[in-house]
Amino acid sequence: QVQLVESGGGLVQPGGSLRLSCGASRSFRVFAMGWYRPAPGKQRELVARISSVGVTNYADSVKGRFTISRDNAKNTVYLQMNSLKPEDTAVYYCNTDPSRYEWGQGTKVTVSS
């Protein structure tokens, strides 16, 4: 079973930036990868997605502020989060899209002054 380990969260003021990382214990190069966070009425919503060939998609709520990227050689996917808002506060998780692997512990992002 592949293990996913998220890191990089923390406390940041509104307007600030964070870079999240997600490392996998095995290669995920053939899969699309995504960053997720809890959402009302859902267990998790997909906020950013990157295909196996690097095509990216974003939820409207983060478009223009978040950037997803991947380094297949390092089995790592990143989420650059800029212009953070209080409503971005959440625990962020990564997984394939659709999710195949057991969810990791996530990394907590708190946006507050």
C-alpha cells in the first residue's frame, strides 16, 4: 500500500503564502494527483489537480491563487498557496484523482491575523 505524507502547513496571516508538499512511498507518475480539503456536505473537495502529463485544473475558489506541480523523480506533488484567505483554513490532503490510496494525516493550514 502506498503511503502519502503531507507537510508544509502552518499559521499564516491573510494574504500570506505557504507551500505544501506530499511525498509518496512509491511512484505515482502514471496517475493524476490532487490536493483536497474538507468541504460542507462532502468528505473532501478537490481543490487542485495535475494530470500525469502536467495539465492542471483548479476549483473556482482557489483559481489564480494556488499552483499545483509535481516532481515524478521525487514522487512528490506540491501546492503553492498565495494570497491566502481565512476561508482557506483547513487540513489539506493529497491523493490520486480519483483517490486510490489510503489517506494520510494531512497538513493543517490556518489563515488568521
